[in-house]
Amino acid sequence: MSARPLPSRGQPSRASALALSLPLSLPLPLSLPLPLPLPLPLPLALALAFAGGLTGCEGGCGLGDPRASADTNVDAADPAPLGTALSLAPVADRHPWVMALITALKLHPVEGVEAELGERGGRAGERRPDPILRADERGLLEQALSDYTAAHPLSPGLRPIWAAERDQSGAAVGWRIYFVEPQRGFELDAGARIQLVAETDWQLVQLSLSAAQRGALQALSEAELGDRLALFTTEEVEPREGAEALMVATVLEPITGGRLVITPGPREDVDAASRALFERLRATAD
């Protein structure tokens, strides 16, 4: 498949416009306020973009069951085992420790660090909390978090994950921290598979959970309706780097199909970005 560049912000593509839609949630049946070409043929179990995508997934894309499409070709690449440990867990948007951290940084600002008790849209457009902690430089966030936890240790059960905000070329232009509760989620087991899925205009990365974990995904999504789930690397690449957020998304409806689809957001070359992610996450022969 030839690579096709995404439109500019003034003319959102199907994938980027969905990520930009209010309340920052992707799949249907939500109404979309942007001028989109409908119907949208994205067969997404989880329609999502990289967390912190420059043009709008940092508040959360949407999770829902797939909408099948005759335009979709799922044979772009054979399913492969995962070579990177991944986990799904709720985002701790309401946790008192997180609220206290954001409040402290608002009362005592750190230069270059943005701290805000923001809001986002929930399942039916209701307002939900969106604690925002971001900076253009990751080191500023690391230092702010280190200084705060020195006096206020991280609450048990919480884990920070890092999300890069990227421009259309894929370059990191900012960073954001989310906090997740891993004990309320689960790590994908050895039966999970990853593949490239050919959509009408580009390729996306699809994760298929094992039959044993499809029920766990459905139960987790039902428990978190209107709230957010994060997909992140379970193991730290380096102690300093921490866990990487691959997506942060609002749950719009129960997920029964056991499939997650990751879009890279607005990029100059969506196919290349998706293939790079696929190659990075899949297992390779020794």
C-alpha cells in the first residue's frame, strides 16, 4: 500500500478528525462536530491514537466495539506474537494523590511545567476530570515529579506513564504524565497477537487479545464506562525512561470483540508510523 499523507489541521482526515472530535472521543455512535466525510469506515474495536498526540488525543480518544466495514482488509500482515510486554489499566483521573500533585504545582508553579485540573468529555458528553501535567521538555517534568515525591511519596497502587506529544513528522514536541492503577487492569498474556490492518487510506496496528482475556477486557471496559484506560509498556526500557503510554482513551461502550486498534494520529506518513510501531512491538526471531 502506498503511503498517503494526512491532511493539514484545517482539513482533518478521518483518523485525525476523530481524534479531534469533542469530547475527544473516537468511535461512533458519538456525534462528531467536525466536517467529516461520513460514514466513517473505520472498523475499530478501540479507535485510538498515540497518547498526547499533538492534535488531540491527550484528553483521551474513545473506546468502543468495532463497526465492520467491507472496505477493510485485515490481511496486511500476518498476526505475530508480541515482543514487548503491554498492559491495560484505568487512568487515575480522580485519585486524591494526583489531585494533590496538580494542586501543589498550581499553587507553587514550576517554570516550564503546566499543571491544570482540566475537564474532558465522558461517555455521553458529561464533564469528567482531566488532570493535566505536561511540559515541552521531559526533564522538567521528571524534576517536578521527583521534587514532589520527595516530600509526598507516590501513593501505593499508582504508576506514572509517559506520553510523548508528536507533530506530523513524528518528532516529540512535548511530554505528558498520566497515572494509572495497574492492579485494576491486567498485562496482555502470551496469546495476544499484533498485526497491520489495511484501512481504505492507510495501515493501522491491531492488537488481538487471547480468548482467555477477552472477558477481562469486557469486564474492565464495563467498569470504566466514561472513564479512561491506558495501554502502556509494562517494562521500563530504562529506569529513567519509565513506562511508555501507547494510548489513553475514553471508554464509550463495553469492548466485547477483544481487539484494539492504534492509530498514530495526524502524521505525514501514517503507513510508515504504523509499520514502525508494529515492528517495534512484535516478537522477532532470535
